Amino acid sequence: MSPTPIDILTIPPCRIIRDYLIEAFLGVAYDEDTDWSIAVAATPEKPINVITIFDEASTKQYRSHDQAGGAGAGFQYGGGVHENYGIVIEIRSNSYVDGWMKALLLMMCMDKLHRWEWTGSAAGYPEQVAVFSTAIRQRGIFPLGKDENGKWLFNLEYELVLQSLNRT
């Protein structure tokens, strides 16, 4: 059984989680002039207080998405191998306390992710509806110390459990 475009998530999970955090009012779409903007894939130089989300290696779950059951069929055992998507959320802050508090708010928000639905698409692919059943915390707030510019760094690590993936 060869995968069709709908069998895979066609947009990076870090971008999807950015939308989740914006929806939860924990940041805004990236803008170099706005504190607590949310960047993806690479930490920008500005602003000083910034959240960056990175994709990370996934873990195999030994289940696959089967479109044979039609829209809403969800995951079925058999077929290809599905993976939980790994992400790292990095917080950079001018102050230790502000960075720790933002990391704590992000951790509480991610821990509450339950059956959250995202709709979107990548260029050349049909629009998808992805339902994430949960975010599994792999590591709580981890203070990384200061960067080369003397700004405080913290990070969190999660696995995202994709419950269903369908076309709209």
C-alpha cells in the first residue's frame, strides 16, 4: 500500500503547534518587533523575548491511517507505520523570571492539548483536517542557561499524538 498525499501530514508539526499557541493567546505570529512572537524552525535575532518551535525526530507507533473507511475513519491497524511527531519549544528571554513564567504557561497549555483540531494545507496538497488527541510531555521546563548574548534559554519537549487525518 503506497501512501497518498493525505496519508501524511503535509505541513510541519511545528507550524501547527504555532497555530495552537496563538489560538491560546500565548504568542503571536512571528514579527521581529513584537515580544513573544512565535517563530518556527530557526531562532531569529529579534525580538529578544521569543518562542521558537522546532520539529524533532518522531517515534514509531506501528499503526497507520487507512482511507478505505472513508472520511472520519481514523487510524486503523495494518498498512504503513505511523509516527508520533516530536517538537521542541524553546523560550528566549531577557529575564530569568519572565522566561520561566512563559515556559510554565506554555507547558500548562501543551499539557491541556486534547482532541484539538487543525485545518490547513501546504502548497500542492489538498486541505487537511488533523485532530491531535494529546501532547505527551517528554521533558518539563529545562533551563539551558544563557546564550552568547546573555539571554536566558529554556526548552520543553513533546510528542504529538495524531488521532485522525482527513481531507476537507
